[in-house]
Amino acid sequence: QVQLVESGGGLVQAGGSLRLSCAASGRTFSNYALGWFRQAPGKEREFVAAITWSAGNTYYADSVKGRFTISRDKAKNTVSLQMNSLKPEDTAVYYCAAKYQFPIATMKRPGDYNYWGQGTQVTVSS
């Protein structure tokens, strides 16, 4: 059974940084992509970033490009999201998710992800 467990959320001032981690277990992820999504109150869940497990190809939402960096550690079976220059509009619950890596065109669609973590709250104060 696949399990994704997020950690690292918290409260930070605007301009600050946080690092989220997702511990993945329950299967081999060699043909999978792992992604981060977020959901703010009253809004739909939106794509943040994703990475293919084997090749390490990365994908980002325009709103976070240049500020957030996704990475994976194969030895530890973890995916991390380094978030810098945080803004109040980054406030949301952040979720880790996993899907078969193909087709690539669906990388940003939450409905195509099969496995989800429980989420971790990120709050950015102004």
C-alpha cells in the first residue's frame, strides 16, 4: 500500500523560506512522478511542481518558477520542495501526490494522481 507522508509545514514571514518533505513508501517509484499540489481555503487544488522519479525531470507552475525547487532522494525515498521568497498568496495546505509518469501532458492535473498524502499547512504572514 502506497503511503505518502508530508512534513515541514509551518508559519513563516513573507520573504522567508520553508522546506517540505514527502516520505514515500509501499512500492517502487521508478516509473512514477511525484508532485506537490496546494489548496487554499475556498479554492481548487492547484499544481505546484512535479518530478519524474527515474530521470529527475522537473515541472513547475508559473507562479512558483524561480522560487521553488523540487528534488528527490532515491536512497531515502523522499521528495522535497524548497520554497524561497514566500508570499502570502503561497498560504495553503500542501499535498504530496504520485502518479504513473506517462503521459507527461497530465503532469499538472490533480485528477490523474492516484496517491495522496494527508497534507501539511503552510502559512505566510505579510
